[in-house]
Amino acid sequence: MIPTSKDMKDPPEKPVNLSCMAVQSGRKMSSCVTCTWQPGTRDERLKTTYTLFSSLIVSNKSSKANRSSGYIDFGTFPSFMELAMWVEVENKLGKVRSDILDIYAADLVKTNPPSDVNIISKNNFSRTLLVSWKHPIHVTYVMLKYNIRFCTVGSGDWTEVPPNDTESYKESFRLQYLKPDTEYVVQVRCIHYRGYGYWSDWSANSTARTPEHKPTSKPDLWRVVIPSQVKSERRVQVMCKDPVESNGRIRGYSIKIQDGNWMTVAVNDSDLDSRSQERKIIPLYQIPWSDKRRGLIELKAWNSVGESPQASLGIPKLTQEPASVESLSWFTQQGRLWVKWQPRNVTATGEPYRSEVTEYILEWVSVSDGAMDWQRERRHTRTAAIKGNLQKFNRYNISVYPMYSGWTGKPLTIAAFLEQGAPLEGPSVKVRRTGKNEAELEWMEIPLDKQRGFITNYTIFFITGGKEHSIVVSTDTYSYTVKRMASNSKYVVRVMASTVQGSTNSSDLSFNTLMYAPGQIEAIVVSVCISFLFFIVLTMLCCIYKMDSIKKKIWPPVPDPSNSTIAKWSPDFTSKADTPKESALGDVSIVEVDVFDRKSLCEEDKAGLPLKKDKYLSEEHSSGIGGSSCLSSPHQSVSDSDEGGDEGQTTASTVQYSSVVASCGYKGQTPCPLPLSGSSQTPSFARSESTQPLLDSEEHPEVPESHQRYLRNPYFGRLPGGNDGDSGDLEDLNQMEMKKQGLALRRFCPLEEDFQQTTPTEEGQSPDGQPGPDPSYMPQLSGYRPQC
């Protein structure tokens, strides 16, 4: 506060709240009286003095003082006298005095605390402690009264003895209604017996333990039902906590099941300390229990003094368990976990047990380590805070059991957290199946001890081509098929688990989608295989259907010269011994003449003499040994009609190739002039017998169609000795036709342009006078001529 000019002209402020005190010094009261006050708040820039004054009946005293305190030495403490005390403040602007404090000397006294405080415990008095002390000052100076307070060790919750019980001048007091086997802390203080003056400070702590006593409350009996591998059976684990008022160290338990005998269960030394603040859970006995069994378990605890009252717990049949509570919920408030339930009306259920609920049991089990505990609540309780030491981010399964006069009802269970947080780790993700445009993801649930809260949802993130997409799924979903994905593409995926307090991502997982959908490659392969198989089958069918044509194209039936026989025929000469027995020339057509019209070849036909291939005639073929044949026997050559083509191929095994040599010439040679009628010169015939069928290439492609009729006429050119005409007429007819046409049957054997013709002389003489070759056989000029 900044003083104004007006404040600078005012006198100092008046001191207030003056009080004085005289303390003990040694075994008597000190002669000095110390006073304190509250000075003014005004800024004093001027020099100011403080003086403490006292007034007695016999004299006045004063002394210089500080700004807020001072003392006056009386030499001897003025016991039983009345004093007046005040303070004066003075500076150049004026003087001011505080209010006068009129006080008796006894009101100024503050003694030391009692000394030598001691506590005595007796075995026969388990609920009491005797406290003793000594007076701090002699009674001639001050008569005192005392105040006592006590508490258990470590609690800090003090309990004071009523003042009326300790108002007399005494040095001991017995504390009552204490807990047996409990350690207590005791303190004592004192004041003037009339309440004048000030209380002394509390004495130093003094501790002592009350003696043991037999337990006065029941043990807290409970059970845990464990599933059994035996059908229609369960296992019951009996457990308990020490009695709340155990009154000593519990040494063991006595247990009886149904109508059996009492069994003693000793407690391990590590579980003997019942003085700790946390009551330990002690497993007692595990027994098999049939689902159809109904029984009662009884339990008593005992210590060094005696046994506790008996506790009982009823286990009904599995099918007759009383009803559970109707609803159950939880919430957190002020750092504590609260449970709220709604009881069920079971009055009209007709159950064999009492319908009225006598109490409730709250049971909680830690999911992370399996630690469990329970507490009991009264019958009218609907909301209760769990008293156990719960851990943050830890999941607990909380169950509420209604109790019907000691018989347990059905539980109702709910999961809860004292405080939630983000999961410690994300889900473990893997790709279960990939396709062309989709992928199925699967992830494992986060372990319960690492969830640190309830999972609200999962979020799937997948990235491709720098773009991120997300899908949110429910908390009970652990696999999802992502669709509408690009084929043959790389994806990076992760799954995020979320709670109400945060989220945690899994590690990234990369995979590639397929180029083809599952089964698409198989379909293509199957289609190709079916098509190829169909093609093979179709090809085989075509081959079977065209087997003969294919064989002719690949393996043509070429005549074998080694199996051919060439012979010369004349009227006076017979064939070789191996020729057929039938008339050698009877079935050979030499020249075809239209005997019905009795017409010879006209001049116009001469121009058409070049031979033309006829499908139904056999061409000339070289015999392979210099001979040549131009006509085949009608009986042994190819049939004259298309329909009988197959017949011609199945005729006699020996096919005759025959030619008529009308003159002494041969292929490429000029034939000799035909003999006149009546001469001895007759045409010679050469025939080749072969086991090979005729080929189409052996026909004469040069024979015109207009001349083929001569070759097909069976009455033209019969050999002498035939059955169809006179041999002389045939001879005259042949000579006449040859003269008229100037042709020999050489038209059936076309000559190459480069062959030279030679004209044999008459009577078989060569130009140089040497005898010429046999006119019935003319050798080839250029050797063996390949067959067409």
C-alpha cells in the first residue's frame, strides 16, 4: 500500500491482538512474561518506538519492545496476582496505545508436557492398557489436569479420552475397549486444572500391544468353482480370510463338509501374520462336488487363546441355484471403481431357499495375473466401491453374488477398468488369402493384459500408389475381405485398435494382388487342353476316314520291276513258261476299231493322235529291263467305270502290261513299213507281268478324249486266235488302218522330243548290211525310262 500525503500527517496505527504467556523454566515458572501483538500496516517512514507496559498492584514495569513482540521480567513469577498489559507506539507525529489486557497470572502459564509416559499391558486384560506419567511441575506452582490420546500404529487416527475422566490431579490412567493383540501409540498433555492458561505440548510417543484374545468374529468363508473334466462334476476350492476380529494370530482352521468330521488345516508360517493391514486369502481345501449334490461347508478359526465363531457356506444343486441380480453396471469416481446392481424379485420363484437376500458378495478377478478378492455388502446396499487395491489399465471381471441365508445364488459378471488407456501393442495382422481384386486380412485379438481398456473398433488402413484408404470394423471382427483392389499391385496394410483413451497401430504388412483370379489360369489351361484334344480327335477321325488317300499320297503303289515278266508274242511264238495258261493274246486289246460302223480312222483323227491321260486306262510303263507296255488287259487293268474302280484294284494278283509292236520300231524309233496283205510279217506283242497294281501316273495323259473310244472298244484289234473275230480279218484290218492313218500303235507310247528315230530296213537289215535287231523287240535309245 502506497501511503498518501494525508497518511504522512496521521499518528501511527494502534496495535491489536495483544496476548501474553509465561513458560516453565526448570521445575518452576519463568519470571519473564512474553507478549505479542499485531502492529499497524501503515508505512512508517518516521522513526517509531514500541514500549511494553505492565501494571501490578504494588508496582509498574515497562520495557522496550520490537515492532511485534516484547517481554517484561518480573523477577519472580507473580502467581495468583492480576496484571494489566499494554503497548505504546510513538513517533514525531504522535503517540498511540493499544487496549489494556487485564489478566490473571494463572492465565499466562504454559507448562512442559508430562514426563516419563509409560504403558503397561497385562495378559488377563486383553482390551486395556495402563498409562502412567509424572507431573511436569510442582503442585505449589500450578495444579494441572491431563489429556490422553491414542491410536493404532500407523493409522494416525487419534482417539482422545474424555476430559472428565482425567480432570483430577493424577499420574496414571487405564485405557479400555481396545482391540486385543493390537499395538497402540499413546500421548499425554496437561493444563491448569481450571483450564486457565495454555495446554502443554504432547508428550513423546509411547507404544504397547494389547494381549491376545480368542477370535470374536467369523472367518470370511468363500469358494471358487473350478470346471472339472469329469462329466456332471465340478471342483470346489474352499478359501477364507482371517476373521476381522481375530484378536490374535490365527494358527489354523477347522473345516467340516456336510455331515462329515471336522478336519484341521494348519496355516503356514508365512501366513501367520494377521496384523498386516491387508487380509490375506488362504486356500484351505479342494473337493470334487457333483452337480446334483447339495451341501453345507462349516469353518472355524483358532489362535493361541481359543476358537472363533463358526462360519457356514451353502452350495446348492446346480439346477437349483437361486436367482442372480437383475442388472449390473460399473463406473469410476474419485479414483475408485464403483459397482451398481439391481436386485431381482424372487418371492414367487418357488425356490427351496429363502427368498430374502441377506447380503451380497462382490468378487473381482484380475485378468492379467489371476489374483482375486471379495468383499461383503449389506442386504440393502445397491452401490458399493471396491475396497481392494486395484491397478490402473488392468482388466477385472467383477461378479455379484446374492446370498440367501448363507446359500450362494447365481453370479452376474461384468468386465471393468479402474482407468483405461491406449493399447500397449497393435493387432498381429496376416494376409490369409489374396485374389485378383481382393484380399482377406486376419488379425489376432490383442492379449487382455495389453489392451489397457475396452477395444471400441478396428480401423484397416491400406496404401497403394501413394493413396491411403481406411475401413472401420466392429470390435468383434477379426477378419475382413478388402474388395475393389487393383490387380497385380503392391499394397501396404496395417490395423489400428482403438479404446476410449487412444489408439495403437500394428506393424505394416506388404503383399501383392494376383494378376489372375483364382481358377482363371486353370480355366485357360483346361480350355486350351480341351481344344487341343478336340483337334487331335478331329485329326484322327479325318485320318481314319481318309486312310486310303493318305496312304496313296505318302506311300504310292510303285510297280516292282523285279517281279515283272516280259515276253514276246507272235503267231508262231509262245510266251514263257511262267506266263498264264490262258490264251496269251486273247484278252489283250491292241487297236480299237469301231466294228459296228466299220469305219476306219479318218484324216481328222490324225490330228488328235497325241495321247491323253485316261483315268480308266493303264499307261505304258517301262518293264525295267528295256521293254515297254502300252495297253493292259481289260480283265486285269483298272475298271472302265468310276464305280468299279475298287474292283479293278482287287483283280488277279498278276497284272499284265502288253503292247503291240506293229513294226520293227520302238519308242523313239521309226517303225518299219507294215507288210502287205498276205505276207509272212505279222505284228509282235510284248507283255510284262507284274504283281504291282497300275498307278494313275502310269496312264497316258496325252490321249485325247475323242480317241479313247478306240481303246475302250473290245472288238478292235483282237489277236489272232481270239474268240471274237477272224484272225485274218483282223490282220487285214490292221494293215488297212495303218496304211490309211500312217500310224502305228506308238501313239500309246509318247516319245520324248530329244529322242532320235531310226528306220529299220526291210528284212531286218541295218543300213550297213548287218542284220538288225529282232523287229518284235526294239531296245530303248536312252536306256531305262523311268515310269511316270
